[in-house]
Amino acid sequence: MLEIIGYIAAIGMGLVLGLTGSGGAILTVPILVYLFSTDALLATTYSLGIVGVTSLVGTIKQLRLGNVVWQTALTFGLASVVGVVVARRLLLPFVPDVIQIGSLVLPKAIGLLLLFAFLMLFAAYKMIKPQQYNLNEMPTANNPVIFTLKGLLIGLVTGFVGASGGFLIIPVLVLSAKLEMKQAIGTSLFIVMANCLIGFASSLNGQIPISWGFFTCFAGLAIIGILTGIQYATKISNAKLKRAFGWFVLCMGLFIVMKELVLRF
């Protein structure tokens, strides 16, 4: 029964990604962990691949709509890809199997899941809080160094927790690159696609037990969702959708923290 709900949720994940250009991994990791009983560390790898393939299809659709700004996508995307590779190849392997914070001792997988949950809470706050994008008040707008550093930072986040980072990318594209919302969503999907696929490829070392049949089924359902989401994106208020999604993400983040940090002990 839980798996049936999980496959339905896969369509929902793609739908949200198509509508908002973000939220793919925020939904994918909990779906994999709690509905398919996937190990948390393995779920971050699955998430990178599934969201990457789904975003690839979404990017092709956005390209046809003319919503991908190539110069911004390549500049920001290159910096974030470097961050992903550094995190997956150089930093993540050195995270100890057991993480100790004071008297709190956590397995590596649970530690990463909690980090992901706190990231969800931050994302929820950013989505629920009304956004006033006043470019004239942003001192970092058009600053190429700050812009590149933000790309690198988002790439590091993507690599560590398997989150595509779209909810962080879109505000940066609007504020620093001065893109319109539709262009930000389309360009974000391209960057998410590059980050996730390269992060997924860099994680495949022959020791990770990927079930390609399951991967294909989940990604296929998510693709149905993203194509539907892009189709209806112009008919739904993006601000209202983001707030509703933000409240959902807040509940999910609190659930993970409670389950893994409070109820576990």
C-alpha cells in the first residue's frame, strides 16, 4: 500500500517541479525513505538521478518555450557543478560513519537525513515568507563574483544532501541575474538537471545498489508530472502555489526531525 502511495507521490513530485522549478529532491528523498524504505544515504543518490532525468525532460520543454537564458545557465551552472563534484567526490566520503555532536550519536545516513530536514525547514521559511524582489535595493545584483560563489555554495548543498537546490537557485536568478520568473524557472531546471545528473554520475562507483527498474519506473512517473506541471504553470498563481508548497515542506521537515531526532530516542 505504501509503495502505491509512493508511486502516486512520484507524479506529484514531478508536478511540483514543473510548476515551480524547485522542490524535486525535497519531496523525492522523504518519498524514498518513508514510502519505499530506502536507506537515507542511498535515497540521496537515487534523488539526484531521478530529479536529474525529470529535469532534463522539463528543460527540453522549457527550451521550446524560450524560458532558458543560456549565458546565466552556463555561468551559474558551471560553478554549481563544481560544488556538486567537490561535495560528492572529495567531502562526502570523509564524513564519518558515526556522527557525534556532544552526547548525541547518529549514524551517517541519519545525520544526512536530519541535515536535509533542516534544509527543508529553511526552504519552507523562504517559500512561506512573502518575497519582495526589489532589484534596486540589492547590492549584489550583477556582481559576477558573488553570483559565482552562490552557484558554488548551492552545488555543495546539492552534493551533500541530494537536494537539487531549485528553491535556492530561483531567488538568486531573480535577484542577482534579474531574470523574470518564467525565465528563472526554466533556467533553474537546466541548472538542476546539470547538478543532479553530474552528481548522480559521480556517485556511481559500482558499490551503490541501484535498482534500475525501480529507478526507471519512478522517473517515468515523475516525467508525467513535470510535463503536466509545465503545461499548467501559466494557469496557477506561482505565489500561492509556493506558499502552499512551503507549508507542506514545513510539515515534512518537522516530521523528519521528530521521527529521527525525538522519537528515535
